[in-house]
Amino acid sequence: MNKKLFWVLISMGVVIFLFGPLLVQYNHWSLGYRGSGDWLGFWGSYLGVVPSGLIAYLVAKYQIDNNKTLEEKKKFENSLPYAQIQYYQESYSGVFTYAVEYRIASYDGRPLIFKVFLNTIMSDGTTSRHEISGNKEEELLTLNFSALVRSYALEIIMFNGVKVFVTDNNNAQEVIHMYKKEDDDNWKVYGVRPSQNALSESIENINKTIAN
């Protein structure tokens, strides 16, 4: 049902509701009759149905729409990837070698179709971007850097265009999962809800990584 037809039907309903009883009342009046207490009582109770019914409808509609939105959000977030990353560090002659182990899976166990980049932020401010190919859900990588690793951001691009970032947060020691849809510039958090400071720091690190 389109919006125009909806409002036409609403307008017709209001007209019938208000003028139907009035027409019946008018046809029962004799010349010079001014009405009676029965009709006044009827109109009082009859019109009282409008606000109470409208309020009940709006409350019910809000609850239904809100529950539907929450269910859709929960279903969507359960299908997003949850990742674990472990860095094992070794150093020799100024070269830092890291064995990076990662696992990616959806919360509800459904298979994922994605492309992955591992963005690493070093202690000297430089960044490294390593593409993980083959749509692998787990792997052990060996990476060499000239500085210590300070932070990381696992960038996952889903088949439906959703961008997911899984990042650590050095100050709060939290792993944070965030996603952003193509038609929305706002970061949304799923999984563990971090503190506001940890979230702000993680978004700042991700934006810095993307810019580089």
C-alpha cells in the first residue's frame, strides 16, 4: 500500500467516524429539537474512543517496529565475522619478525565470503598493509618489520560491500569489532561493547590506517 492510498483511507475513515453518527442523529431530530442528554453522553463516549485507540495503536506500532529493528540488527551482526589475532615476536639484528596467527568466523557459523587486509601500525608511526588472499578463515603468517608492532587492524571486506575492522586497543587491552555499510559513514560496534575512550582511540587508529 502506497502512502497516498493510506492517507486517503485514513481520511475516509475519519469522515465516516465523525459524520456517520451525526447523520443518524440529524435524521432522528424533529423540527426545533435541540438534542438530549442521551446523545450528548453518546458523543462523549464515542469521541473518547479516538484518542485512546490512536494512542494504543501508536504504542503497539512503536513496539513492533522497534522489536523488528532489533531482531534485524542482531541477525545481521551474528552473520558478521568475529576474529582473533595473535602476534608472536622475535627480533634479530634490528629486524623484528612476527608470526601472526588469525582465525575468522561468523558468530552463527555460516560461511563467509570476504577479502582481508592486515594493517599493522608500528611504534615509529609507519604502517604496513598485507593482503590475505584465498578467503581463508585461518592462517599463520610470518612478517618482518624494522620496528616494533604497536597496533593492528584486520580489514575485512564482505561480499555485500560491508567493511569490517577488527582492531586491538593498546590502552584498554580490548579487541573491538566494528563495521560500516556502504550507504552509512558511521561506525557501528558489535560483539563486546567497549568503553567510549577505547572506541574513539580505535576509530582514530583505523582512520589513520586507511589514510595511509
